[in-house]
Amino acid sequence: KKWAVNSAFMALYAFACVLVCWVGWGYRLSFGDKLIPIWGKINVALTEHYLLEQAFSGKFPNATMVFFQFVFAAITLILIAGAVLGRMNFYAWMLFVPLWLTFSYTIGAYTIWSTGGWLATAGMIDYSGGYVIHLSSGVAGFTAAYWMSDDTKITGKGFPPNNILLMLAGAGLLWMGWTGFNGGDPYAANIDASLAVLNTHVCAATSLLTWLILDIVFFGKASVIGAVQGMITGLVCITPAAGVVHGWAAIIMGICSGSIPWFTMMVVHKKSVILQKVDDTMAVFHTHAVAGTLGGLLTGLFANPKLCNLFYGKYGQYVGLFYGFQMGEYHNGFRQIGLQLIGVVFIVSVNIVTTSLVCLAVRFIVPLRMTEEDMEIGDEAAHGEEAYAIWGQGDRNENSRFSTYNDVEINGSSKAKGHVEMT
């Protein structure tokens, strides 16, 4: 509750900052002319001549592609914010966003999505961002949280929810919005888009129900927060596969995404020393890194060659292992699952290294972690503002360290400004 303003503002800032960086250099690094197999040439995406040209894939102008891909980039940074909420200094976040976008996100996007990218030309499948967005954000968020963790003070534990009804409203918007997230990636209103939308919702629903059942069986309560977690892991898991698998595969993926991340979060996390040490506030590692990896590998099993042909326009290059056995194309099937594994290793490696370097660079300029005093206070310490001023809570500002009074009277005793005990 004490980080309601901060969390919302981290997202808003990231959205604005990423857009400016994206049109300035990010888009061309991600989708521009080839510089090396994992990176494009730096250039702007602002000139009228460039923006009105036909995009590299799809019959629409570059301006449409620049904006569509921008939102993918922005949501990746916003997901990372969930892992460092309540500890990262906001000024450090202001530096982290443009640096991470430039030196991490663009590498993953070019390598896997651009027509000249190394893994894209090799035939790896990431339909809508299971690797580029979710695995990246999960690993980067966990890595950033590692650099800010304090063994003696795990501040992310016991954060009370701010408003569960608003969480449900947001979850509904998220679920609905994923229709455009996955359904928009064929860059056309075609049968592949229709299949992607249906698979997205089927997998999310199955995953939600699976998580809910596990909560009821093992904890005896139908947790609303747990159901939303299951919904998210389902959406993440189907993202790399949405338009290239059949509906029965979406059901299987939903069962896996509702159970495996549940197990890693509820069982493995409590027994793992490294997971306990790192204070990943919103469990982004489990909901995005684990679910994204799961989705990518299951894509390697269930990708249908005919559906891949609809999306990529290439028949025979993309063959899931299941269909490789069915069609007698064992080599192609094992090759596909191998490429999916290579993609996991690549994204994990890049994000551990680049995120660590970015955190170390930021730490030379401003403190990466907030002070213990600021973390105790919350929003008011970070921004001088609080989310709510109702039921008399707004009066607290007079007793804060931002008070205009030199001394204040609390419970009959005088306390100097900056050393007030909040009671």
C-alpha cells in the first residue's frame, strides 16, 4: 500500500522514456539495417521519408510498426519494475530504463525478431515475445533485484495488497489487451490472427483454473491473487506459440503454465537459497522467466508446420518435435527444440550480463537502492506525495520529514524534524 504512487509512476515514466528512446535510436537498433547478427545499425525513426515507407513486414507504413513495437519494448521495462518495486531509487530507475532498453532489449529484439537476426534466420520461433519480452524481463528483473538485495532486510515480503478489486479490473484489462498483443503480430486481420487470439484466451483460462485448483487443494482457499497469477502465467506461456499451435496444444500449455510456475513459486522458492536471497517483489521471475521459458520450449514441441507457414511464409523450416515424429522428420523436430533451447540460453546470458553492467553503471552515478529510512516511509519519501488523503491520513504530512515545522508535537513529546516516530 505504501508504494501505490511509486509503482504507478515507475510504469508511467518507463512508458514515456522508452518512446523517446525508441524513436531516437531503439527501433532501428532492433529492426533496422544489420550491423552484426545480434544488433542493427543505430539511426533515428523520426524522418517523414522513413516513417511513410512500407514496413519491413506487412503492408503498412513504418510509423505503424514503430509504434506497435514500442509498446512491446515499454511493457518489458514495466515488468522489470515489478521485480525492484520498493527498493530501487527512483532516480536510479530513470537511468536504468534508457540504458537497459539500449543495451539489452534491442539485442534480443533484433536477434529473434528482425529479418536479419541470428536466431530469426536460423528458424527459432517466438511468435509474440515469450523470449524477447517475458524471459528477458524475468531474468533482468531478477538480476536487478539481486544487485539491490540485502540479506538482512527482505523488504518485499509481506507487502499488503493495495486494492484487490482494482487488481481484478487491471487483470481483466490485461487479459483483454493480450488480444492485441498476440493477435496483432501477424500484422494483418487474417486466420492466423484469429487462431492466435483464441489460443491466447484458451491457454489463459486453463492456466487460471489449474492454479486455482492447486491453491484450493493445497491451501484450502480459492485465492483471487493466485487466480490472477495463473492467468498471467497462461498468457505468458502461450505468447511464443499463439499463432503456430492448435487448440489442444493451448490446453496442454495452460495446464503446464498453471502448475509448473505454481510449483516453482510455492515449493522451489521456499527451498532455494538463491531465490530466497533475491527480493523479487512481485515474483516476476516465476510469472515471466519460468513461464516464458516453459512457453518457448513447449512451442518447440507443438509448433505445427502448416501454421508456421501461415505466419512465416516458409514451409519446412519450422517443425515442432511432436510433428517431426509424426511426419518422420526427426532431424527437423530435434533441430527446432534445439533452437528453442539456444534461445533460452542466449536471452538468459545476455540479460544477466547487460543488466548487471547497467546496474553497476547506474550505481556509480546515483544510489541504486533507496535508504532504509525511505523504504520505511514509502511513497512520501520517494515523491513527497501519498496515494490517499482520506480518513485523516492526509494530516500525516505535517508530521513528516517534509514538514515546514522545525518541531512537532506527537503524543505529548517534542521530536525534531526528520526524526519523527510515525505512530
